[in-house]
Amino acid sequence: MPTYTYACERCGEFERVQDMSAPALETCPECGAPVRRLLTPGSGHIIKGRGREAHCGSPSPCCGRAERCDKPPCGK
């Protein structure tokens, strides 16, 4: 579940873990004042497995072979 950052008019900023389908908070859970959800940068992405080594997307093979093959990199 993503973490959303909110700004309260009285308390300042706070974070809440919520489902993506959950409605945005409208009031501060601490003081009841109006809040607004802030846009914050994401945390990036996580590559699991072999990642870039398995297929780098370049027209030439990742391991330096003359032709592409459908096998994993040779460990070069």
C-alpha cells in the first residue's frame, strides 16, 4: 500500500498508509482541521531477479556476443 503525505493547517505534515482506492483524508486525525494531500516523489522502482543483466534493451547483446541469443548472459 502506498504512503500518502498530508498537510494539516494546524499540525503540519503527516503520513498515512492507505489503499490506492481509499478516499483522501479530509480532516486531521489529531485536531480535526482540514487537510490536503500533497504530491510527493515516488520511491523509484525495485528490480528483482537479474534485472539489467538479463536484457539491457540495447541492439547488441549485453555480453558482447556478435549476435543476440535467447540465453542468459554469459557472465562477462
